[in-house]
Amino acid sequence: MLFGAKGKYLMLVSGIAFATILMIQGMALFCGLLSFSYATLDNIRSPIWVTDPIVAQVADNQPLRDTDISRVRSVPGVAWAAPLFVGSAQARVIEHSLAKQVSVVGLDATTFMGAPTELVAGRIEDLRAPDSVILDERGTTLLSSDHRRPLMVGDEFEMNDRTARVVGICKATAALGGGSYVFTTYDRAVQYSPGQRKMLSFILVIPDRGTPVTSVTAAIEEATGLRARTEDQFRMSTVLWTLENSPIPLVVGLIVGVGFLVGTVISGQTFYTFVAENTRYLGALKAMGTENQTLVRMILAQAGSVGLVGYGVGIGVISLVFFIIPPGRAPLLLLWPVPLVALGAVLLICLFSAMLAVRNVVRLEPAIVFRG
């Protein structure tokens, strides 16, 4: 009965597939935008981050005093404490007028705490050379005067009228603004960025071996009055701040809501029409002794089959789109819970559509098969 009505069947599958695509795309956009908000934490790894007490998220740069480093180092349980500068600068290729905004990361020249963990070319130790920087892969294209040839090790560009020579290329998560990351030493990063009275953005801390991280963060806060958080705590704080202070939840919620509404309306109306057109056949089955429970199970099986097929088509299409889009070009992150949530929504749509039809099936009189 279901597969025989090809037009209705294709309409149902198309509606579910389109709803699946919209919902997965919306939720993946939501996860991607949130991941962009804490990209700095993914690119600069440290067990403990020490910040000004009023800092709520990683992009909120409230500079510390240089003397705060010594105060943190003196706290029992702290093995290492290194300064970190995170700021922005205008970068441009020499003899090229186009400038791009980049995030400059200044690392401690002794320990290189927070350095990128995945290098494509070069070595971290090369940052000790004059005017040296490590550029992420996205920046090699953004800062290239000829986009057909990305920047390579040995190429140069300018920041704050100072020469920066590429000694390494790394992989890094794109920031929310789409800019690239430039890693260099702390003293050099201060020169590349616009000057201000206090330049120390964060203090990265490694606890003593065997000392619980939570006890070290509590000791730092008690001894210095600064705020100390683990990497996971800082990430969660950034996510919560983004959810409360940005339009991301509303915008993405509208996308997912529209997808769910479209699937419900199209599938519900089409499935209801499909059952109505087959009333005579359902009446014949009922006249031959088929119980209501059997007919209800048949309707639910039809709705479930349409839902699973449409869901499979939809997730296949959106997965192909995600595969085609180059990494980092769009704020899309397909985490494993996203398809499960979409599947649950599709099953709800199918259940709603089936319930609309079940009411008529239960009330159906077998005598309808004998009417003209």
C-alpha cells in the first residue's frame, strides 16, 4: 500500500529528508560556532589558566601585572608558571597593501608552554631566531599576495611595521572571526601588537606531579586573589558566556525549529492524505476481521519506514556536503549526539503523522467498502 503510491511515498521521504538536513545543519552550526568561541583554548593547551578575576571567557582580555607571574610561581604545588600574551594585529605581506586581522600568541621563550602541538613544517625551537613566527595553515593562504602559492617557511610578512619571518607552519582551530593564529615569543608578540600599559594576558600553570589540579587552582586563588581554572572549566565558562550573551542560540534555534516544523507539516499532511485515499482498502481489511491494533501497527510501520528512509537520505546528503566543504571554511561541527537528536526528532514527526491517521482508522466502519 505504501510503496504502491510512489508519489506520496517520495513526497514523504523528501519531507523527512529535508527536515533532517535542516535540523542537522542547524545543530552542527550551533556546535561549530561554540567551538570557534573557545578556539584559543584548543590551540594553546595548558592544565591551568590564571586570569583576572573578572574574566568570564577566553576572548575577554583583561591584562595582568608582570609581578603576578612571580606570585603564582610562589604558590605551593605550582611546578611551572609561564606568561602568555594573546592579542590582535594587522598583518600584511611585504609590498602588498591588503591587511588581514590575525591573533598573535606570545609564548614563554624558555618553556614554550602553550605552543602548537601539531606542526606541519619547522620546529618550535626555531622561534628563538630573530623575527621568527609560526603561522597556522589558514594564515598561509590569507596572508599570501598570490593565493595560488601559500606562504611557506622562509617567507616574510609585516605586523605593526615589523618584519615577521615564517619558521614553521602548524594546524590550529579557526577563531570565531575567521582570522588565523600567529605564534611567537612573548617579548616579540608585545612588539607586534599595539602597545598598552599591561600586556600580560594569561598565566599558564603546570602543577607538581601528583598534586591534584583542583587543589592547585584553589591555592592560587587563595594566595593571589586571581582566578585560576582548569582548561575544561575555562572552556565551559566560555561556552556559558557565549550562550548567555550572543544571538547564536536564537538564530540556530530558529533553523532547527523551521526544519522540525517543515517536516511535521509536510509529513503529517501527506501521510494523512495517503491514509484517507486508502480508506476503502483499510475498510476491507477491517471487514475481513482485522483488528484495530493490527491496523494501527501497520500505520506505525509505514510511518516508521518512511521516517528511517528519509532520515537516511537526509543524513547522507548533509554528510556529503560536510565532506566537500574544506575544513575550517565554515563553522560546522558534526558531533556524534547531533545525528541521534535528529533521529529522535524524525521519529517524533513520524509518530505525530501516524497519530493523525490512526484516529480515522480506529473510527473506520467496515461498511464503507460497500458504499459507492
